[in-house]
Amino acid sequence: MSELGHLRADFPILRREINGAPLVYLDSAATTQKPQPVLDAMDEYYANHNANVHRGAHTLAAEATERYEDARSRIASFVDTASAQIAFTRGATAAINVIAYGWGLNHLREGDRIVVSVSEHHANLVPWQMISRYTGAELIYLELDDEFIIDTSNLEAVIDDRVRIVAFGGMSNVTGALGPVDALVDAAHSVGAITVLDGAQLVPHAPVSADDLGVDYMVFSAHKMLGPTGIGALWGKPERLEELEPLEGGGEMINIVERYHSTWAPVPHKFEAGTPPIAEAIGFGAAVDYLGRVGMEAVAAHEREITAYALERLSEVPDLTIYGPKDVTKRGGAVSFSLGDIHPHDLATIVDQDGVAIRAGHHCARPLMQYLQVPATARASFYLYNLREEVDVLVGALMKARKVFGLG
């Protein structure tokens, strides 16, 4: 058992059986499982402190506000930044939309360019397509190299003085490839463009200092890092957050409201219209506390070990093709593959019979599927609670699938 194997006892769902077999959960790139301290923190809020936050004068409102803002502070500390630089959103997708509309609609014009990579999740692609249509800005793509990493060999030809935004992922949810953050930031800033980092797959899996990355904006989601669904974070440099217009208007995000004019609350509250996801924020705070106790260096080391073992074992399966870097120092724990001519959905259904949960489809990255020239892939993705033994179960299930579909 790996040195993090003892953590499995903290995750109630991992005690389940599926089709009479122990659950082997290999779908953490889609959403992670939740440890008991996260579940307890949310339950404790609802049971003992449930009230709306801010402005309330009574005790419960003060307690709820304290817990909500304390969660913001702990999340900020987790990514090594100031509390005022973290705004809560519905998730990474919502945060990218805040940037796309709040900055793009006010700064982009016809003739400007937005640069994204072909490996982007739809969350970091579709909003830019929409803003491109609304503003007349042109969408330009960065391609991949032979290791499925964003190609930086010709950045000067792509990122020129027409480029206003460069948006890219810190880690691919399909290939696991790490984004070349430094190279892209340097190229963007050399022409005065802003950078947007989709950290949904990066922040949960490696130590991250938002202030040291050099990017202008970063987004990430709680449910990818042991927290609840329905909440994420928008981080930005202070001056960049000031430039953003809020995407939603209403209560809480205002300072003064007149009949025909309003002024906004200070950052980050101007981005948090209406009643916020209070219990979810508290759960998010508990999740980063849990990860902090484990240590992100330990999380990253564990995932490298499991991923290296998975790449080795999967290479033993005949007819199996892996899409992503072979070097574990260049990738995370999302491993996409195809097995002969078996459709990934059929493959996922077959291995589920042995209790193995993997993802199948285009993984919200259809341009990448077109680039790979496949309709879809199967994907196993690992996190701190996975074991080498679970990789063995996956490989055994894949061997069984080969027989079911007449491959051997």
C-alpha cells in the first residue's frame, strides 16, 4: 500500500461495492470524492450556524459570515495569495465567463486576437468563441508537439501585437500534459496581452503559488479537489480584478444603488451577486485544510508514482494506445487511451462490471479529439486515494474486455 493509502478510510464512498466488487474510482478528473471532514464541515454549518452572510446583525448571521470569509482566507492561503484576490463563483467555468465577459466585452475590438490551445476544455474555449463573435476579435489556436504538450516552438509567429488574451490550461484533463506556463506568460506579456490560466486540473494536484505564476487570472473548482460541487474560485492580480466588470448584478455586489445608477462593492464582493453558496464555501475551506494537512508535495509525489505504474501496466495491454506524455514529470494523473476498435463507452460499461469507474467520451474537449483523430477516448484519472492495486484491477478488467470483444 502506498504511503497515502491510510487516507482511504476518510472517504465513505470508497467502502462501496459496485456489481458485487469493491469500487475502484478512477474518475477524479471529472470530480473527486469527498473526505469525512468536508462532509462534517458542511453539515455542522447547516445544523448550527445556518443564516445568510454579511449585513445581518444577529448571532447566526455573524457566525455564518465569519465561517464564509474564513473559508475564503484559507483558500487564498492554499494558493499563496491574499484573501481579497479570491472571488467565489459557481465553478471554474463560471469564473472564465466572468473574465471573458467582464474583460473581453470592454477591451476587445475587431482585429484583436484571442489565443487558446487545441487541448483546452470547453470551459476555456466556448466563452472565447462567444466573445469573439460579440466583439469581432479573432480566435487563434496553438497546436501540440509530439508529446501532446502545447507547442511553444513558434510562439512569436502566433502571439503578436494583435493578441490581447492568451488562455490556456495548467494541465490537460485528457492527456494529463502540463501547460508551459512560463513560456506562454512571457510571450503574452511581451506584446501586452493578458493571460488566463484554467487551473481546474492543476491546483488540485500540485503546489501552486498564484502570486508567483505570473498569470493575470486563474480559475479553479472545489469539486476537483475534494470539495463540493457548485463553487469555484476566480483569482486575479489586484489591478486586473479592478478592470473586470461584474457579470451579474443584484444584492451583495453593490455599494450604492440609485434609481438609474449603481456603484459596485469592493473586490472580491462585486463578483458575488445574491446569496452565495455558503455551505459550499465552508466545504471548500475544509477541503483545502485536508489537502494542506496531507501536503501538496506528497499529493504530487503519490500521483507521479501511481501514474508511472499505470503507464507501465497499461503498456502491457495489447492493442491499447495511450494519448499523453510518457514522462511523468511532464504530466498529471489523467490517462486517456483507446483499446483496439472497442468504443470507449462500451469499454467503460464492461469495466464497470468489475467495479471500475472510468470516464468515456470527448471529455469536453472535442477539438482535441479531432486533433487526435478519434471520436472519443477512455480515461482513467488518479488522485491521492488511489492505490497501485487499483491499477491492477483496471488492467485485469481491460484484458477481460478484450476477450468480450474478440481481441484475444
